[in-house]
Amino acid sequence: MLGLFRKLLPREDAFFDLFEQHSHTVVGAAESLNALLTGNDIEGNCARIVALEEEADDITREVLQAVRRSFITPFDRGDIKDLIQSMDDAIDMMHKTVKTIRLFEQTSFDPLMQQMGGEIVKASHLIAEGVPLLKRIGANAPRLGAIAEEITRVEGRSDDLHDQGLRDLFRRHGAGNAMGFIIGSEIYGELEKVLDRFEDVANEISGIVIENI
């Protein structure tokens, strides 16, 4: 009876499978966001981000349900919840960016926005590399630490791009096109927040490593 009961519970390694699945949605959304910022199939890429965000929500719910049903988890339950939620926040922020782009019917984007899109892709791939390494935290601690540091550097570069972008917007629109400045600054701000959410994921990974080695 106990053996049958255990079979009904989530496997401990199922959490890592779900983390990886979620990271793939994040990478896909990041690549679509980067593509639309270059003007490539804007509506198609917006739709793909929306679909991936919904898929990510489903995975997040599955993780949270698995936490409630499991007697044994690979690491602290709170850390599991915080990690998947921080990953989900990143793709949620990409979805919010899409809503703004659609709302204001934007079809062209500043070069610095496009550079921020590239930084978002870099961060997403770092997350996708790091998540599977949590399966063997002790052995992979050095690489996990390096990934977290690199994401922080990516976020720092995006801050610089954001600030320069706002200065450029003000020079172009500050005197005579308030709406152009407002829309542009909104998009810059949301792109920056995507990178901020990636830094949150990096911080969660760092915390898990510290607590488990």
C-alpha cells in the first residue's frame, strides 16, 4: 500500500523537469521579443509570447501543486516556490511588454531597444543553462555562481542601455512630441524590468546554492 501511495506522489526529479520546461518557454519568449524588436513579424512574435506565457503559467501551477503534494522535495519548499515564481515573473514581464507594443501599435523600435532585446536573450539562455545544474548543486556550484554573476552583468549593461535610450528619446521628442517620449520610455522601462526579473532568478539560484552546499 505504501509503495502504491508513493507512486501517486510527484517524483523528486519531476521538479527539475518542470524547471527545465519553464526555462524553455522563457527562452522562446525572449527570442520572440528580440525578433519583434528588430521589426520581424511583430504580430506573430507577439502572439507566440502570449502563448508561451500561458504555457509557463500552467507549468508554474504544476510546480506549486507538486510542492503541496510532495513529502520529499529536492531543496527547501520555499526556495522551489520562489524560483519558479521568479522565472514566471520574467515571462510575465515580457507579456506586459507585448501588451504595451500592441496598445500603442508600435512597428519600429530604437536600436538601443533592440540591443536590450539581445541582452534579454543572453540572460534567458544563462537561466536555461543554470536550472538543470541544480540537480547536482554541490558539483555544479562554481558554474552556478558564474552564471548568476554573468546575469548580473547583463542586467547592468541593460541599465546603461535604458538610461542612454531615455536620453536619446528626450533629445528627439522632449520638446515637441510628448507622446513619442512617453511611449518610448514605457517600452524601455518594461525591457529593463524584464532584465530585473532575470536578476531575481539569478539571486534565487545563488541563494539555493548557498543553502545547499
